[in-house]
Amino acid sequence: MNKSISLRLAMTNIKNNRKFYLPYFLASVGIVAMFYIICFLAASPGVAAMSDSLSIIMGLGVFVMGLFSFIFLFYTNSFLMKRRKKEIGLYNILGMEKKHIGKILAIENTAVSLCSIAAGLACGILFSKLIYLFLSWAFGTKPPFGIEISPEAVLITLVLFGILFVMTMISNQMSIHLAKPIELLYGGNTGEKEPKIKWLLTMLGVVFLGAGYYIAITTESPLTALLWFFVAVVLVILGTYCLFIAGSIAILKALKKNKKFYYKPANFTAVSGLIYRMKQNAVGLANICILSTMVLVMVSGTVSLYAGMQDIINNLIPGDVNVTVSYDRTDLDRDKIESIFEETAAENGLKISKVESWQSLSFVTEKSGTRYELSANDAENGSGTMFVVVSAAEYERITGKKLRLAKDQTAVYSEGETLPERFSLGNMSFRMKKQVDQFFLNEGEMEYMRSAFDIGIHYLVVSDDQVLQEIYQEQKAIYGDAASDIQCCFAADLTGPDQQRIDCAYRIFERVSDQGLDGSIEIESRQETAYQYRGLTGGFLFLGIFLGIVFTFAAALIIYYKQISEGYYDKDKFEIMQKVGMSKIEVKKTIRKQVLMVFFAPLVMAGIHVIAAFRMISQLLLVFGMTNVPLFALCTVVTFLVFAVIYAVVYAVTAREYYKIVG
């Protein structure tokens, strides 16, 4: 067979099979474009200038997109080849040699691959500019003029997809050369034999899914959630596949045994059809379910992080300017440092609110009955119970409430666990005189520490600075270099432009550092931290929505191919049903019920997965300081509703193609 005939046959095949090739081509173009965009953003100096965190997150996105592209292209290619096998088998039976068929397929694959890469790169270059403009607007930077093309991103995209398309071509050639003609001719009609119930696989599915749900629901702390998250994910994925493959057949067989339900025309045909084809449907439906779950979890989590960003910053950082002086005494001249705040703000033309300050000592202990032991291991491991100690004079200065305490007496406010009325702190014994209703230190930061690290916190008010100094000396002797210093924190709010407030904060830091204090000095600017955090949460939000679109796109294409495959599979069967007496109305009802049962099961299952994972995801968000669980719940519900609408639209569009084929 000469080249011109092979080329003409290949082009004719693409044209005649456009219903299958066009979605595959569009999907390939979309994947190539999206990979280039994420690669362009990861390599762009402009993105790195916006935020280092954003650039790192885009780099993570390159890896995820590359892995997903590999899985997605092979999966969609398998749908395409399954539909083409009958046509290829017919060529073989009519006398065309396999090497000639392979040559035609190679030309088809090469043409589609080259066009996909070229069109994908063109779309990626065009849309990368739009996304860069959006990120520039979000981060308040000025984008460069003109369309920027990243040679590095182009090269990586060409290499990756060149390899992937060559691999799919080799896979197609092997499937043709290794298969017998009769297998090719009937390759699209596998699954005719009624499957048996696989009880072992069904039970494994229940066990895997139950174990994954148990881990997700019973996880108590973010650190535990980080350790067990991927274990839970793997268990849920395995359980989903097992239950769709084997559990769905068990349910359908149970429906078949229910005579009142089964012996109705619509139910009879729908359930019977599903039983005969569930083995080949199950994997695709499980894939749709997992992709849907990934979209819901990623988008809801990243949206809630971004929406709650300001609350997180306000909780963790009490003022626009925060200076912390850590040293080994309690006699710091606070009035002098507060005057530095006020003078510096005035010099920079900013209005300043009242400067607040507080002095405390924080450290970790190991609980043993009513004793709280000081151990060097506690300081290194960060486990146990935390104590935050202040003097009665400090408590009165901040709250205006006077406490009369003996040397061995304390007033206590506890979070996470209850402190005994009599207890020992290292070698010092105390008795609780009073429980206070609230504490004045940075409650947002302490709540974050308690939740994120799953430790109890006790706020102690001791009689005077001398007792505070004795506690400090004891934990210093045991903890050594890991010991906590006595900290004096200063916080104030400023009025003015963000950049001026940031500059003023660093000027205050310089002037405090010039005072010759013995201890270390740290500075925090709420505006600068917000900018850095915006880079982190904005990057996660962008990547979450970006990958959410990709996974939604993938799920839509899988649904489309499933509808087309089901349509051709069902066409002859429903024609037979009409010939034996079923009306067109009854056939349409049967079709509608079957399609609804098949294609909405993944969405329902994905919703159940998200509900089970809600607690674990909310614990993971605590690592980023997100303590607003109601906001996360709202974002999850809204995300699910929006995704359900998109899913329904995809179903309606693809179902129309199914009805055209069948009806």
C-alpha cells in the first residue's frame, strides 16, 4: 500500500469518526494548553516577583498536571480505540494486513497529535497572558506589555506530550498486532456474559471505604491528619473502585431478586442492562466519582482559605506593628519602647492607636497525674501541655481586675483540658485560688496553637514577677538552649497606606534594636504578612480552581465517551425490545431511568466522600490558621451545588447524543 492511499484512508477515517476524534482532539488541545500555562507560570520571573510561594505552588502544579496528562490521555485513547476495533477488525477480515492497518493508525495518530500540540501551544500562549494579567491584578503588580512566550515552558510541553503521544501510538500498534481479527471485530461488545457477585471484592470495598471514613472522621488533630490523610485517600479510592466494580453488581442482583420492583418493564430492562454491562461501566464511573471528589475537596478548601484570609491574619497578628522582645528578665523599660512606637509613627505621618504591651512566659510540660514535669524531650517534641504564665500585676494592668495571690496561689484559665486544684509545675507546687472567664493575651494565636497542635493550654496568673522569674530559671536549667525566654510583646494599629505602615514597622524595629537590649527582637507587620499570605492562599486558590477545571473537563469527557459507547451498545437491544412489543414511550422511559441510575451515582458517592472527609479537611486547614469551620462548610456546600449544576449540564448535553444514537 503506497503512502498516498494510506494518507487518504487515514484522513477519511478521521473525518468519518469525527464524533469520536473531535472530543479527543479538543481534550488533547485543552490538556496541552493547560500544561503550558502552568509551566509558564512556574518558570515566569514575574510570578516569582509577585510571590515566592506562588511560584513554588505553580511548580507543584506542573508535576500534578504532568501526571494527570499521562493518565488522562491513555484513558481517553482507550475509549477511542475500543470504538475503532470493530472497524479495524473488518479491514483485517477483508484482506488488509496488520502492518498496513498499523500504518494508517500511525498516520491518524501523528496527524491528531501534531495538530493537538500545535493548537494547544497556541491556546496556551494566548491564555497564559490573560491569566498572568489576572494574577498581576490580584497581587497589585504591573504586567509587562505584549505576549510573553517562555522557551523553557514550550520545550517542556513539546517533550512531555511528544513522549505521551508516541507512547499512546505504540500502545495502539501493540493492541492491533497482538489481537486476532475476531477479537478486533467484537472488541467493542465485551461484557455480554452476566457477571457473578464477587463477595470478596465487595467486602474489601466495604472494609477499605469504612477504614478510610473512620480515619477521616476520628482524626482529632492537624498533625495526625497530615500523617493519615494520604492513607485515607488511598483507602477511599480502593474502596470506591471495589464497590463500583463488585458492590454495584451485588446491589443490582438484590434488585433483581425483588420481584415487586424487578418485574416492571422499565425496571426489568434497566436493571438487566446494567447487570450485563456493569463490569465495563464500573471503572469509568469510579473514575468520574474520584475526579468529582477531587474537584469538590480542592475547590472548597482553597476557596475557604482565600475567603478567610483576613480573619486568619487578624487572629494570628494582633496589630499592624508587632514587636516582641525575648530576654531573661522582667524589668524591661516598656514606656520607652512604647514612646518609640508613637514617635516613629508621627515622623512617618501616620496616626497610631494606643500601644498595647504584655509580658509572659510560655513553655511545654509533660503531664503525669497532678504533676507537670519539665523534660528536655518536651521542648524538642513540642508535645504535652503548654503553660502561659503572667504576674498578677500584669493581669491587673491589662484587665483592670486586681487579684490578691499568695506565692503558692494561681488564677487559671484553661483550654483543652482541666487543671487540678492542686498541681506541681516542675519542683514548684501551686494551688488554684480562682478560675478566670477569659484571658487577655492574643487569643487568636493561642486558639490556633491549641487546635493546630492538639495540646492543652493553661494560662496562669502568679503572685508576682519573682515567682515568674523562678519558673523561668527552673525551665531554663532543664531545657537549656531550647528553653523559652520571657517575652514582652508590643502591638499597635496604624492609619495610612499599606506600604507606609510596612516601612514604619521596620523603622520601629531598627530604633528598638538600637536600644542595646540583651535579648532578641522580632518584628511582624500585619500588612506584609497579609501580602505573603495572599501569595500562598492565592496560589492555592488559583491551582485549586485550575485543577478543578481540568478534572471537571476530564469527567465531562469520560461521561461523553460513556454515553456514546452506551448508545451504540444499546441501539440494537432497544430495537429488539420495540420489535417484541415495547412502545417508544416505554423504551424512552427505560433509557432515561438507566442513564440516570448510571451517571448520577458518581455524583452522589462523591458527595458522601466529601461529607466523610469534612472533619479531616477542616483539621488540615488549621495548619494554615483556618479556624472558621462554618465558613469552610458554607464553601463546601456552595461548591457542591455549583459542581452539581455543571454535572447536570454535562449530563444533559451528552445524554442528547445518547438519545440520538439509540432513538
